[in-house]
Amino acid sequence: MNEDHIVSSYDEDLEKLDNLIAEMGGLAEAHLADSIDALIRFDTETATRIVDEDKKIDDLETEIDKLTVQMVALRQPMADDLRVIITGLKISSNLERIGDYAKNISKRTMTLAKTPTIGSSVNTIARMGGVVQGMIKNVLDAYVARDADKAEDVRRRDEEVDQIHSSLFRELLTYMMEDPRKIGTCTHLLFIAKNVERIGDHVTSIAEQIHFMVHGTFPSDDRPKGDSSSFTVVETGGGSNG
């Protein structure tokens, strides 16, 4: 999309931005994968490491912030270049939030490691996490390749994540209704599932930013949404008055 610039250092800045986004995205993807793996195995050591390493993602966001401000101030970018810089800035913000959600999953894993497992909920979360991890990989590939079609494929896949989340939400509510002793554990699982679902939303936002970077406009249609958890009600069995 970008042609070579008269000032070679400008191209070096743009390349550095791409490299920082790729590094930050790779860390976010790895942290999500490791946080899900730690949850499956109740591995508190790995969970602790992810919490501690989140600062690496934060530091990369800060570096990207400084680079983009410098590029706008010194290069006065126009058209395509300006979209690349703005997109890089917004993508880094999304990736930072993904890192935060992976950290939150790890924190709750430390608590869940002390409680009994409940049904197949953790496996369902792992399946949802696997879908989201694939979305992160593909959206980063789409960014590097400036491929809006591949980004759109990622955007469409978020509906699958929403549907898994809604199903799990109903399942966990049912467990809590049947046995109040499970409320604490189920609540942590609900938050973890929501964290994964929100990561999917941030990946979708990145996909939309890539569309803007390539075409200069955002997708004209609303993305399909399959999350009905906000409207879910679990009916309790009516008892007799006799």
C-alpha cells in the first residue's frame, strides 16, 4: 500500500511500527494460549508468570504511542501513511486490552486451582479460547499483509465465539441454581468466559481497523452477533404451597 519515501528514515519508522505491532500481538496471543493452558491444568506457576509478564505488553504499547506521536509530529503524514499510523495506534490499544484479559484469566485461575472442577465448563472455555487464539493469529497476518478480506473473515468468526459464550453462560447459571455451593466457582468461570469473549471483540475491532487502513472506510454492515447472555433467564422450578 505504501510507496518508498524520499526520506528513508520514514520507511524505517513505518517498518518499526509494523514490527512492534507484530511483537506485541505475538505476546498477546501467547499470553492468551498460556492462560487457557494454565486454566486447564490449574497451573498457578504459569498463571503467575503471565500476570508478571503483562508489563512487557504495556511497555510495547508505550513505545508504539511514542513512535506514532513522533511520526505525526516530524513526518506530517498524509492519506495512506496517516491511516497506517492511526491504525497502528488503535491496534496497540486493543492488544494491550487483550493482554489485560489474559492476565485476569490467570488471576482467577489461581483461585480456581483451590476449588473443585465443575462439569465440562473449563473445556468449553478452552474451546472458545482456541477459536479466539486463531482469530488473533489471522488478524495479525492480515495486518502484515494489508489483507482486508482476511480481516473480514476474522470479523465474521467472532459470532462463533459469542455463541459458545452464550451456551456456557446458560450452563453455569444452571449449575448455580441447582447447587448454591457452586456459586463462587461458577462466578469465576463466568468472568473468565467473558474475558475470552471480550478478547474476541477486541480482535474484531482490529479487523475493522485493518479494513479502514486498506480502504479508508470502516465496514458498512454491523458484524453478526451471537451472544444472547444479556437476555438469558434461567427459570426456577415452582414449589407447591401445600
